[in-house]
Amino acid sequence: MIRLKYTPIALLGIGFLALTNFTTESNSLVPLNLPSLKEVYKDDFLIGTALNAGQIDEKSPKETQLIAEQFNAATPENIMKAEVIHPRWDQYNFTYADKLVEFGKKNKLAINAHTLVWHSQLPPFVRKIKRADSLQLFLKEHIQTVAGRYRGKVQSWDVVNEALNEDGTLRKSIFLNKLGEGYLVEAFRLAQAASPETQLYYNDYNNEQPAKRAGCIEIIKKIQAAGVRIDGVGIQGHWHVGKIPLQHIEESILAYAALGVKVAITELDIEVLKRDFQGAEVSQRMSNEQGLNPYTSGLPDSLQQQLARDYESLFKLFVKHKDKIARVTFWGVHDGQSWLNGWPVRGRTNYPLLFDRQYNPKPAFYKVIQAHQ
Ligand code: XIL
């Protein structure tokens, strides 16, 4: 019997199994031997990343490993937006959001859900709504159903995203136009009722800029005055290399904290390519003129170093105000994943994050690690 076990064929089988096991293990178990962002900042704030569908599906074991080693928070890049999670009046699609919650449990990531009320990435049926009472009903059912399902499973919700114009007035979105400004308080009231333990955030880009910041403060005060909870404000943090508005960021952290809410940097990336406007309105585009995509075969060293210095000064500022900051989330794990390769010009090669396209750390990664001291 014993002899039989070790026939050449059986040995071949064992060898093959050992080999496959070894390959899987070498992908998922051997540490990457890097300092870890989440470890270095563990007493300060959470370090998050946006995750796309492929990452939630664990398509690349090495990428999964990098996520688990470096981050302790995650935001769904797209899969909890209304167009994905609520495609028709009476139809929800929770497949990926449920998977994300599982992925979070497995890899010890807090889930920062994004987003309940936003004018972009709405399903077509919402855009077609004519009557105020129908839109009101959508808002109510959407928040009750989606926030209710993830009650106790997500740490925070971006309840409302991008409700402001650059001058601090309210954006004329479908929600403002049909429901009036009361929709803001109503959204937070509904989210609080559906998911009482979840931290509720208002999230926007450029809300570190003085005029937009003033509008953001008005929103927070209005919600507080109505006796409704708002726990934090998200500053998205889509900034440009060499032009980080550090002073405005610091003033904003102080101003928001003075209202008794936490600050989170929710979508951090630092773009290195040319742009003819500021901000992150996803419907805004630039035409693909010549010269807009100059670094297809690599980033010049001067820019690489500038990017690293920008990240360093940002993280020094965040550490200075760590008592007011709940979390810093990058809008992606590595450069290859970044939305900035496709927006506002399609098909560019951008370099906005801490890891490169091969998942290797860039100089900016080490500067962020060092910025902690
Ligand atoms: C972006 C995603 O990264 C893209 O994949 C998608 O095509 C468009 O939206 N502000 C936000 C995010 O709040 O949801 C946006 O994410 C980037 C700007």
C-alpha cells in the first residue's frame, strides 16, 4: 500500500500540487517587505484606498496583498453609486457592494461608503423624473434601502456629494431644482434613520478653497440647526503637482473642526499632467490636443521628486492636525488604476499615486512614510 502511494505518477501529482501551492502562497503570503502606511499612521488616522470592481474580485493576488498590507480603509470607486446599485425604480444590484463588505472583513478594512446623493452617475430613470414628489420618493427609498442594507457594515457614508458650486452657492442639480435646498437636511435625516451607527459625511472637491469652504460651512450649520447629525466633511483632495493649496487646506481643517465635525481627505491624488480647469466635475472634459500626454514612457525625475515633496508636505500637515482628521484615502492603489488616465482627457498616462503600474513604491511613498516623524 505504502509503495503504491509513491508511484512516479503519484509523485508527479504531489510535485504539481506542491508547485501550485507554492505559487499561490508566494503571491499571497510572503510579505512584500515594505514599510506599511497603515502601520506607520496607526495612531493618527486611517489610511484608505478606492477599490474598483476588479480589485474587489481579487483579480491580482499581488494587488490584494498590497491592499491588505498598506491600507485599513476602503471606498468603492464606483460600485455603490446609484447607477450601479439602483439601476431601475424597483431593482437594486448589491452584488459588488456585498462582496466589498466581505473583502473588507477579510482584509481588516473599514468601509467608507460612497455615495448616496450625487448629481453624477445617476441611473437613467432618475434623470427622467419630472415630478418633485417622485424624486422625493426616489430619495427616500434609495437611502432607506441602500443605507439600511449596510447598517452596521460600513463605517461611514458620503451622504451628499458635490452639492456646491465654486462660489459657494448651491449647485443647480436635479435635487436642488426639484426639491429645493431642504433636500440636503432631508438626505442626512434619512441616512441617520436608516443607519444610526454610521458616520455621516458631506463630501466635495475644492471645498478647501475659501468661497466653496464658506458654502460648505453653511451646509454643515444648516444640518446641525435642524437637529440632524453630520459627523464629518470630506475634502476630496484632487490636487495638482506643484500647486497644493496647503494654506487653504490648513484653514479648512481648522474651520471645519471648529464646527465639531471630523475632516477626512477622501479621494487623494496629485495629478502631474496639464489641465485647463480646476476641480473634479466628472462631466467636464478637455479635447485631446497634441502635447497633453507627454510622459507615456515614464515620468521625468524632476516631476517625480516634486510629486514626492508635495505628498510629504501634505502628510506633514495632516500629522500636525491628526486630532481633527479621521482618515486619508487615496483615489486608487496604483497609477495604472487611476481615473486620471481617462479624465478629463481619455487615454493619458498619469502618475498621481504612491505605487506605480507594477505595484512598486514610488519616491512619494517613502516620503509619506518619512513625513510621519
Ligand atoms: C470617478 C471614478 O474614479 C471613475 O472611475 C468614474 O468614471 C467617475 O467617477 N469625485 C468623486 C468620485 O466623488 O466618485 C469620482 O470618481 C471622482 C470625482
